[in-house]
Amino acid sequence: MNVHPITLEVVRNAFVAYSEEMATALCRSAYNMMIYEVRDFCCGLIDTEGRLISQNSGGLPIFLADLGVAVLDGIERYGLDGFEPGDVVIMNHGEVCGQHLNNIVIYTPCFYEGELIAFAANRAHWVDVGGSRVGFGSYTSTEIYEEGLQLRSLKIYEAGKRNQAIWQILEDNIRFPESSLGDLRAQIAACNIADRRLAELYGRYDAATVSACIDNIWDQSEAEARDVVRQIPDGTYEAESYLDNDGRDLNTPLRVKASVTVKGGDMIIDYTGMHPQVNSPLNSGHSGGLAAARIAFKCLTLPNAPVNEGCFRPLELISPEGTMVNAKPPAAIGLWSVAMPTVVDTILRALAPALPDRIPAAHKGDMGGCSFYGYREDDGKRFLLMNIMGGGWGGKPDGDGESAAMSICQGDVRNAPIEVQEMNYPFLIECHKLRTDSGGAGRSRGGLGVEVRYRCLQPTTANINFDRTHDAPWGLHGGREGAVNQAIIRRTDGTQEIALKATNVKLNTGDSVTFLTGAGGGYGPPEERSKEAIAADIKAGFISEEAAVRDYGVAPAQGTAGEAAE
């Protein structure tokens, strides 16, 4: 069916707007900081075959186009004729979704004139979902049953009526029921908005026209992506890197292996040779590895275009079962996301020889963060502070890497504001600044990591889950490595210890934890960096005078190193 170009653009932008409106509603009504501040969620519209129509632009890249598998599981269970207006389905099953159980999918069927036309869906990080793990960063689990409740395509509302039994199970088995059930209500509200907006759109145009627009949108995205892939020389390209360890066997590094085959307008990403699944939660299911492949592919082809199913039609993934990015059940997957930034970087590294003018050096390469938890001394209530921290991105062919940015898998998520953390939790954040001399030297300097220091105002417990503390973010084409991640615990008695992967660390009043995040590798030989750029870096505090001499062979003519912006 031919569609008028103006109609096509109206419908295309309407779908994107609906996803964005869902995201706004979820942000404004959620209960936990991981959603309303950090924005650890995604929203989208899915067709009746589980294909992505649209997704909000601010969603996590690691959630890229993977809401469909959750919806498909429900379609297989109930059939398309098994949904009614007012149904709400909850889903987080590890074998299907492939990621930690805190990431809860809520979706609802959307009808127009009695016909099922689509599903509105979102995924959001609940602060707790039961199990033995508190927060993120725990390496204690060895199978998924320890990690919380698994909810597989359950109708928590059926024809508008709440399933009180499921609701009670949730309320009785999670540590922060008010927060998590409040987030659930916010997720449902976001889906209800999409339901209303789709009805408006179908009321304006007939179903055949809207369906034809969707097909056109997918076809156009596919064609644009294939055009970019055709510009890459045909061939097979390989790269590998390493994660530190699985958090339990500390002496065995984990191999990240990826090969990329380009033939015409098609690309195949192959994970053959990836490290086998491990006896710790540092695994993901199939969709975890798929998300990493899609992130790399989207960055290469259509980084600024709206996300839809057509964007990924030229991509094929080969992901053998039994690896850490496609683990067999009942593998623990609580830290599923830790490996993903390095997987993405490794895919891009493989293509660096073919695309020297487009591929940057490696970035900080992890999704590390912290969890502090316990009971408040003032009111006896349980608390859980979770936060993520930015780091440096790699130098680029046309400029320096970004500093203090989240990983490539986290996209537009944000660290929680210092003021909000101090207002709600018993901590003083003494330092949050750029990490001088951390960026890899090069013609284009790597972006800087950050230094963040928490001081405990009462006894507490912490999880620390840094990775890439040994295998530094690499430079490209003569650029040097960036600094690695590090966490330092300082006790009130003056003792100090390095913590990289640590679970249930006991901290006392006055103890501090300092996080030093990784930085980007440099791009191009350092001796080709301009003296003007080096002088500006010294003035801004990005590099010290000593580093200018050591890394660039340049003695500053005047001035002293400033302090990095706090």
C-alpha cells in the first residue's frame, strides 16, 4: 500500500512521541531513584508479532529493541485472542529476558474498535525483587533461584481486575514493597497513556494506513542501515579483550571474543570463542549478548535515528549456548550487564582496521557502581543507596573523548545528584571530581574518569562491583591506555584496602570509600597532539605538568596545573 509522504512522517513521529510520553509519565510517577533520577528504564510499542515499532530515545541502549521477547512469551502463553482490554502482564523471567530479575517488564494490550493492534511495554529497574541479593554488585549467587522472584508472563490485572494473589506475593517477598509496587503502578500508567494515544492515531487514520506506515518505516530504516554496512570493506574482522574475573574465581580472567563478517549490506557478529558461562552472577542470557551486538551495530549505522525493528534487519548474531553472554539455565545472571560495555568495545575494536576514521579508542568499559544498605539509626527503617558513576570515553579521530560519561550500554542514564543522596541516606559525599591524568595520551586524548568519595555517617554494608581493573581501556593507532577502575576503603584507624569486587563489606561510622573510575584510551600518537591543546589541558587540570612531560614530551612554558572541575 502506497502511503502519502506527509502521512508517513506524521505517523512516524507520532510513534516516537508516544514512547517519549510514556517515558515522561514513568519518570514523574516512579517511586525509586533508579527510575526518576538515574532513568534506568525503557518504553516502547510492540506489534502483535513481537516486533518493535518505536522506543523512547532516552532509554538504555542495553535495553535496545529487546522488549519484544517478553511480549512474545505472553503471546505464546495466551494467544492473541487471550488478551482483553484492562489486562496487565508482568514479566522478568531469566530464561526469556536474559537479564537480572530487577528489570521488570510491564506490558498491556492495546485495542481499537475491539481489535488488538499493538502492545505498550516498558522495562524498569525495581530497587528489589526478593532473593538473597541486596542492591546490585553481589557476587554470592551461583544460580538464578537465589536472585529473586521470577515472574513469567503473569496477568497481574485481568480485564481491569487486580490479581490479589500475585500482588500479595510481591508485597510479602520484596524488601521495599512500597517502592516496587509504586513503580509498578507508574509502569501501568505509562502503558495506559500509549493505549489512549494509539486509539487517537487509529481514529485519525484507518488501520490499513497505519500498518502500511509501520512497514514503510521498517523498510526505510533497513535500507539506510544496509547502505552504511556496504561502505565497510567486505571481510571478517576479529578482536578480543578480557574482564578481570567472575568475582569468585579471582585468578581466571574472562575472555571476550568477537568476530564481525561484512558481506555487501549484511553483517554477522559471532561470539564463538567467548568465555564459557561462569559459576557466579556475571552471566547473561541470549538477549544480553544480542543487546550488545545491537548497540555496536546501531552506533555504526544509524546512531541518531529512532529505534525500530528495521534498524536491525541487516544484522545476524551467532551466539553459541553456554557462554557468559548466552548462559544455560539456571545460571545466575544478577550481574548480567557487567560484561556488556567490553563486549561492545571489542566488536568496535574488531572493525577499527576497516574503519580507522570512525572507530574511537576504548572507553571505561564497565558498568560498575555501588550499593550501600542497612537500617537507619535515626528511625530504624531499611535503606538502600544505589548509584552508578561515569568515566572516560576513548579519543576519537576528530577529537578528545568525553569525560565523566556513562558507559556505552547506559546511554542517557544519570548518576543520582549528590544533594538527593545526602538528603535521603546517611552518607556525606566529600568528593566528586574529574580524575586528573587518567585519560590515555594521544593526538586525541582519552576522556577522564571521576573520583567519588562516600563517608559513612553510621555503620553500613556495601557491595562494590568494579571490573576492568587489569585490562586497561586500549588506545588506537598509537594512542596510549586509559586508567583502570579502582576502589579504596579507608578505615578510621588509618588502614587502607583496595576493593575491586566485594560483597557485604562492613563499614563503620567515619569509614570512607573512594571510587576512581576508568578513563578512555588515546587516539593517535601523543607526539602529534598540539602544544595548544596540551597547555589547555594543564590549565583545566585534565593533565598535570609531570604528565605533559612524561606522556607528550612537552614542558609547559608557564602556569601550573589547575584543579579538575568539581
